[in-house]
Amino acid sequence: MNLIKIEPGNLIIIKVGVSQCVFFFCILVESVRCYQCSSAQDKDDDSCGAYSSFEKEKHIPVECNSHESHTPGSFCMKVVQQGPIGFIWDGRWRQVIRRCASVAETGVSGVCNWGIYENGVYWEECYCAEDGCNSSTNIKINFYLIIASIICILSTVISYNR
């Protein structure tokens, strides 16, 4: 069995490289910022976008791991529920919830799932992990963390091979 022999000078380079990566990720990885509102709480004003479009200018996204967040988490979610046709006159009732989330029932972030409950209520849940991504139904994927990881790994490997 061939073991890699690490000389003391190389060990220092590896430790410095790893600590740089950890420091870099601590700076880069902040908690995600999500909009939080509920049309059930804002019954007099449609500020959460149940019947009209969501106005980002009227809301400030909060950091999901801060004291301002109603639900701590690592990604955002948007839930839409809509009553069956003809429920109230000829229209439908709608409810929209935007908040942070820590667990997606599907275990996947960056997707929308939908279905219909037994009582005829349509539901849709969208999960995403980019700042302010729960402002619309568009899901955006952020590759900055992947690129930063590759750079850290390459810099450590290059430093190690000197």
C-alpha cells in the first residue's frame, strides 16, 4: 500500500489552504434572505400578492437565521392555496405565504410542487435558496458557491504540489 508522505513544510501549506477555505466560506456563506408575509394575516391589504402582483418595494427580505425571521431556515419558500371554482360567487379565494423554511417535504430546493387536496383546494409550494427568490414563481439557481468551492480546492492542490 502506497501512503503519501507529507513533509512538515507541505503540512503547513495544507493547513493554511484549508483555513483559507474555511475563512472564505464563513465570509461568503451568509444566511439566505427571504420575503416573509401571509395573506391570512394581511386580510385588509393584499400586500403578500394573493390577488395582485407582489410588490418587492413594499417588503424587505429578512435573514433566515436572524431574530426577525418568523421561521428560521436555510432556504425560502412560497406557498399558494386556491379554493375551487365557484367557492365565493364566481371567483376563488387565494392564500399566499412567503417565508424561510428549514425542511422541504420533497427534500429538494429549487423546485415547485403542486397538488389538489380532497376538498378541491389547489396547493403549490416552491422552494429556492437565493436571496429574495420567493418574490415570484421563478426559481433561480446560484452557482457562486460551486465556483468558490472549485477555486478553494484548486488553490489547495496547487499549493500542495509545489
